[in-house]
Amino acid sequence: MPSYRLHLPIGALREGARPQDVLEQAVLALGSLHAVERKDVEAPLIGGRRIGRIVLRFGVEPGGRAAEDDAARHALAAVVEHLEETVCEVAPAGAIVLSRGSGGRFRPIPPSRPGA
């Protein structure tokens, strides 16, 4: 089963939302589409400052590289939309990363297929 990882930066929280709600809601949204393999929170240095972000690893059904990558892109969009509707902004957009696992390493995939 192809494995993907998404890194989503946590922006401003919605009124009444707690920091722990962000990871819970992201897992809820992603889990409605694919099997969530791992979940974590990290705060890497991006552009000279620490950015809190959630990291979710998930598998998609095998179906050819293009279809698998498209399914992962769809999952990313669904998680971002759900988070922005419920608990927080996903920002900065430049810190969003979607990567595909291969040979024990994860490599970023482009936001959309060329010509799509």
C-alpha cells in the first residue's frame, strides 16, 4: 500500500478551539478517507521562526502512481478544508508539504500533475 505523509502548518486557532483539537480533527478528516498510520506534532524552523505543524502518515489503495498521488492530493485538500472550517487556519501555505514514501524515504510530490 503506497504511503504518504502530509505536513500542515497550524495558523490561528478558531474561537473556542484548543491546540489539541487540531490534531484530533485532522485525524478525523483524514481517517474518513484513508487509513491513518501515524500522527504527530512538530515545530520546525521555517523562514527563521518556529512553525507548529501536524504530521500525518497514511496509506492509499494501490492503483497506479498517478491515481495514488491524486488520492493523496485529494486527502490533503479535504484535511485542509476541514481544519479551516472547524479549528484553525492552515498557514503559511508555503509550509504545506505532501510527500510519498519509497524505499524508506519520503519525497515531496508536486501539488498537481503537469497538464492536469
